[in-house]
Amino acid sequence: MRLSSGLTALRGLIMLIAGLYAIFFPHLAILSLVLLGGALFFIDGILGLWSLTFGHAKTGNFWFDVARNVLAVIVGFVILISPILSAIFTTLFLIYIAGIQAVIVGVMELVMVFRARQLFAHIWPVMLAGILYILFGLMLLFAPLMSALALVMVAGIFAVIFAIGLFGLAWRLHKEGL
């Protein structure tokens, strides 16, 4: 009868553990996520090849499906045999993408506010947002690994806050008998 509150509390506990892990061990959290991704690639590729061979999962693009699944197996295998190197490359790639995107968005905000300044009562908040976007992007581009660790720690803080909310919801459900 109290399954909803129990499951919500379990979600909160898992979120709390993951958040604390990300806060206190951000480098290991990144490595864990990359390893999980590698395992998912590997398993997906193996299951895809199996379903093409024995499961009659034909889409009409047989060689495309074979190539995609073989590539997934190779990528998953490479990540699993070299997790630290894979974590560094994956993290750098994603941080550089986010940094470039932040700089572009910041520049676009500044250009937009200068072009349409007569539409704004105060342009300084939009200008500040654009400048902060640019600075954030430059921070990501010039200190990518430290930025990644900081972002993982911030995500961990948000996970802990979310876990506290889930515990509150679980308690309320428990009191209501759900």
C-alpha cells in the first residue's frame, strides 16, 4: 500500500548517493559515466548484430545496420579497455562543444540587443547575460578539464537538492498512506 512513498524515497536515496559521489569524487563520476556509456555501446552493438543475424530485424538497410552495430561494438570495446583515455577525450569533446556554443550564444545575444536596443527598456541585463555566456564559454575552452570537474560538482549539488525534495515528497506520500 505504501509502494509510492517507498519508491520515491528509494529514488531520493539513489539521487543523494549519486550527488554526493559527484561532489566528492567528480573525476570518478566522469569515469563511471564514460564506462557506462562504453558498456551501453558494446551491448547495443552486440544485441543489434544478434537481432540482424537471428532476430530477423531487417530494416532494408542491411549493410548500414551492420556497419552501425559493428562501430558500436568497436567504440564500446575501445572505451572499456581504455576508460581513462576515453573519459578524457569524451569530456574534452563535450566541454569544447559546450564552450563554443556558449560563446556563440553570448555573441548572438550581444548582437541582438545592439540591433534591437530601442525595444528594450533596459539593455544591461541582456548585455550582462551575453557577456556572462561568453566568459563561461571561454572558461570552458581554456580550462576544459577543470571546468568539467566543476560542472560535475554543480550537477552533484543539484542532485542532492533534488534528493531532499524527493525525501520530502516521500514523507508526504507516506503520511497520506500512499
